[in-house]
Amino acid sequence: MTLTDTHTHLYLDAFDDDRNEVVQNAIDKGIKYMLLPNIDSTSRKGMLKLCKQFPDNCFPMMGLHPTSVKENYKEELALVEKELETGKYIAVGEIGMDLYWDKTFQKEQKEAFQQQIRLALKHDLPIAIHQRDSYEEIMEAMEEMDTSGLTGVFHCFTGTREQAGKIIGMGFFLGIGGVLTFKNSKLEQVIKGIDLKHIILETDSPFLAPVPYRGKRNESTYVRLVANKLAEVKEMDVEEVAEQTTINAKKIFNF
Ligand SMILES: [Zn+2]
């Protein structure tokens, strides 16, 4: 069985003591592919180092995360632009808007998001969208632009059936992670009616660990727990879930 963790921050300091073991353990357990979204200029080096160590398994994205959009965002965006010109990246990510923690830079977040969409279109790359308390704002930002030909994922999707339908209609995929395993998660009912061909799996490590590790450090190996839960919800074999979601991930990210 081959699984793909389409969103994992294995380069963060939560893994400083055992990073290589964590990655090797995931590979040994069938998580063959781990896709690494960037955060900002401080995370790039560690991310690229890990991808260099595991060139058949770890693949980098390049982007400026919305919670890192601050006073210096123009410098940060210039670096993203330069990296996309010179480096090899599978996507522009993670990008988007986060109005949960702080609305101070809402205007700048939108500008950074739209600018990075333009970069994705220029380089013919998919995007990995971070959306938190900002579904309407994300949609509005995208509707203002000509995004034809653009694809990607709404990472950590936890929205409604209507929102899922709209995202799929745009040619985007739903990134499903540990939240699906949480007790009383409404996501289960939403996902039940959605064709597997629109879904990819993720952990968002080290955050959002699935049950029974909820609240602890998440790692890519646990994407298997998300796959198990999805198989249960959709009444399918976990092998089929693993295979189809990996096919979907390859289709989007072309790794
Ligand atoms: Zn993330």
C-alpha cells in the first residue's frame, strides 16, 4: 500500500531531535511521498535540506504562508518569486488567508495571495491553499482574477457540503487530515457524499494529530489513520483509498 502525505512540515523544529527517523519510519510504513509546503524565508533552507536527503520521497513547495505576511511581505514575496524562477518546486504553497489569529494584515494577505496565484499561473504550477476563517475572502480574491487552468488543493478542508461542491467545481481538490478522526466532527457527513477522486490525504504535521494522538505531535506516519477513517466513512478498502488518493496527488502535483 502506498500513501501520500500531501501536506507536512517535517522541517520544523518539533522534529529537530529525530527528523531522519521520523521520515524513514514513514517510508518504511508505506508513506512513500511527503509533500512539504513552505512557510517563509526562515523555513526554506531546512525544507530543501530534507528534500535533498530524501529525493525520492520528499518534494518542496514554495510560497509565503498568510500568517507570515507582515511588514516585510514584499521582500518575502520577492524571494518566493526568485526561488520559483531558479528552483525546482512542485507547487506554490502554502498561500491563502488566515483571519483566525490576526486581521491586522488582511489587505496584505489578500495581495500576497493574488500575487502568488499569478506566479503559479506563470510557472504552470498548482497551489496549496491555507484557509482559516476566510472562505469567503479566499473565494472573492480568486473570483477577481482569471484563474482558468489553475488547480490545487484546499488544504485542511473542514467546510460544508456546499463549499466542497464549489471547490470541486473550480477543479480543486479537498485536502483531508486528522480533523476527520475527531469526535463530533461534522466533516464525516460532508465527506461521505464526495467522490474519492476529489480527495487527497494530509497530516499537516506537526499539527492536528489524528485520534488517538490528538493534541500530541503529528507525524507523516499518521496519514494512515486518516486513510483508515476515510475508508470507514466511505465503506471502502483502505488499499483503494490509499491508491486513489495517491493517484490524485500525483495528478495535481506531478511528482
Ligand atoms: Zn501547513
